[in-house]
Amino acid sequence: MSGLISLDECEQLAAEQVHDLYRRHVSRSQVSLMTSFGFGRELVERAEGAWIWTKGGRRILDFTGGVGVLNHGHNHPRILAARRRFQEARRMEVHKTYFSPYVAALGHNLAHLLPGDLTMSFLPNSGAEAVEGAVKLAYKYHGGRRQRILRADIAFHGKLLGSGSLTGGGDRFRFPGIPGVTTYPYGDLAAVRAAVAAARTARGGCDVYAIIVEPFSASTMRSCSEEFLRGLRALCDAEDIVLVFDEIYTGWGKTGSLFYFMRYPGLVPDVLTTSKSFGGGKSSISAYVASERVFRRAYDNLTDSLLHSTSTTYYGFGEEAATAIEAVNIVVEDDYPRRAREIERVLAPGLERIRKGHPDTVAEVRGAGALHGVFLRGGPKILDLAAKIAPVGIARDPNFRIKLITGSVVDALYRDHGVYAYYTLNGDNPLVAAPPLVAGTEEVEYFLDSLDATLSQGMSRLLTRFVREKVAPRWPSES
């Protein structure tokens, strides 16, 4: 290759050429990390539904659900058709001085599907942007007079400076963030009440402008109880605090209801954030949907109407919004919440059987709908050797042992059975079983059989192979 790489040349690159370009222009460490797993050493030729075909000719069951992006699966035919329709008609993508029928229709559809007065939408590109928009809305609602925001200790709300400061977990490096963040234990209503009571101004007024929570935590597979969520709603009503539910991962049917909080009738946040499957696996789009009461007080005047709204360059990008319209309609027409419940009827008891069959390896399984976690444990003395040869930063990770155990299972599933799974980088690092909602019983049962067969090899064998063949040769020296 010389000069610029053309699209034709790009599509002909071999895996090692891609790795080399990543090392030179993206991240050497990312190559070292990802090539520890089989999927890091192969390139994908095509993907459809729940399946991936590699350039080497392998057929892989994708049980990751795109980390929440692929409820519709890969390349859903209706999503592809909607995008072709937009392109072939030469529709205008974006222009801030023309009103978009796609933004208007998508806002209507969101308001129609969501409960209460969740009727006002803002449509940026990523989940982190939706979170930051929601937090700014809450702050503006109070006119900047309140200075504190509450978030849970196991929260994951994004990696921007603002959303990152609302994310809990063991990050080894903390960036600066928004001021006034107070942490409470996830699901502990008494602790939230105490934090609100402690955040009083000199005149005795409430100084909390927002409380943000994930009703279901996809990082840890924990969920808030109905009592906790209704208690939050009552507390926020009493203190005029803006209540934000983050359902970026869990929305659009993933946990068995359209959004997790909607399983509790009459429970409505002031702001809901969503992204990932909102774009049907093709569109980079997110949203916060706010109550009319909160939105109009914050922004609905001539002075502030563009403060955090349509002046954003890629807000409501035409093809993205059109794709989201089709994605949402597919969710409703094909009843994705029902599909998630059908997957759960096979997946949940199957994982429980595996837990009982491998009690020394599987500590716990838990989840909802088509989103479950398998929490692994144990491991032989080879883990002590692995800790000695690992780079200093990795070896000091308090979850190093669990990550290595789970990584060995992920690698074996891929290499031996052609099943692509992953584990979370937050919380207790469970292996995640999260198929796209287009997966059928056959795919779920194949995953369960493959996981059972993998664990039946024994953790000592899995770890020995993973450490000796995959991990140690790829860890760069820190000397």
C-alpha cells in the first residue's frame, strides 16, 4: 500500500495488516488486549441476525447483543430498507434552519409510547450525550440555584467528563467532572433520603437538583426494587428534585418490558435516557425524553430555546432519525418485550441448571429478559503465576482473578464452539448472556450447551491454556 487507502483496498486488508495499522494509528495496547481472545485475531466478512461469518469461513453465534446495540440483530432487513429509501430519495441530512419531519415524527412516537408526560425529546448521538443533556436540563430547571446531584455507587452513565463523573466503579484514573456529585449505595432508599437531608442550604432548602439511577444495572445485573423506585419518585416529588432514569442499555424490550421501569404501572421519571438499540444497530442516535413540566420551565422560551437544543450540529441527523423511527416501529410491531420474555423462559432455567451442575465454578446467575450474567469463581494456583507475569497495572486490579477466569471461558467459547460472548468491565465482571431479540430457541440452547461443555473442561484446564497460549505472550513488558 502507498498513499491513501481506498475503500476497495480497505476491504481486502488481512487481519495482520489491520493489527499493524491499529498499532501505528489507534492503540498498540488495544491490539495486545483484544488478540488475547480468538475474536481479536479474525476479521468479519458479514453479519446477519444473531450470526457472524468471518473471513476465514467460520460461522459465529453472536451472543453479545452488541452490548445492547443489537436488539434487532445484525443488518435487520427493514432497517436496511429504511436507510436505502432515505438515500435513494436524496433526502437532506441536516440543516438547522429547516424543520425535520423525521425529528417531529420520532418525538411523537416516543411521547406516544412512554407513560405520563414524558413528551419532550432531544436527540443527540450517544448515550453519554443523552445523560449529559438530561443533567444539564435538571440543573437549568432549577436555574442553577441547586448544586448537588446524586448517583449510585455502581452506576455506569458514560465516559465523557460529565457522564464519567456520574459513573461508579474502580477506575484507576479519575478525570475532572461536574461538581457536587454525591454517591449513594444502589437500591438503598434510606441512604438516598439521608443524602438529600444532608444536602441542605444555609436557609434549609434542598440543594439537590437531580437523582440519576439505572433501574436495571447492566454492568452488575442488579435491579432496583419497586419499593426503591417508587420511594425515589415520592422523595423527588416532595423536594422538587428531577428524577432521571438511565435505560440506555436496557431499553426497547431487552429486559422483558419496553423499558425496565415500565413494569411498574404509574411509575414515571422526569427524564428518561435511551440509546444503543434505539438506532436499530445502524443509527448512531440517542435521546433524552423529558416531562413537559420540566422541559418547558428549563428551555421553552425565546432566550433559552437554543441553549441545549437544535443548535447542536448533529442533532436529529436525517438518516439517523429515519432509522430510529423504523427501529422503534419494529420493536412495537414484532413485540420485542415478548421476544425477550420468550428468550428468558429458555435462558434463565438453562443457566440455573449450569450453576447447579458446576457449583465450584459458577457462583451465581441473575438477570432479566434477554440480559443475564454468569458470575464465575475459583481457579487454580496458576493464577498466582499469571499475576506475577502480568503488567503491574493489570496485576493490581482487584478483579484481576475474576477477569482472568471469565476471559478464559469467553476465549474457549469462541475457539471451541464458535460462540461470541463477553464480560462486563464494571462491577463483578460477569460473563454476559445477552442475545439479540431476533435469536430463537435453537440459538439459546446452543449457547447453553456450549457453556456447559466449556465449563465441563474444568477451570484449571481452561486457565492453563488461556494464560500460556493467549495472555502471557501478548502482555507487553513495562520495563
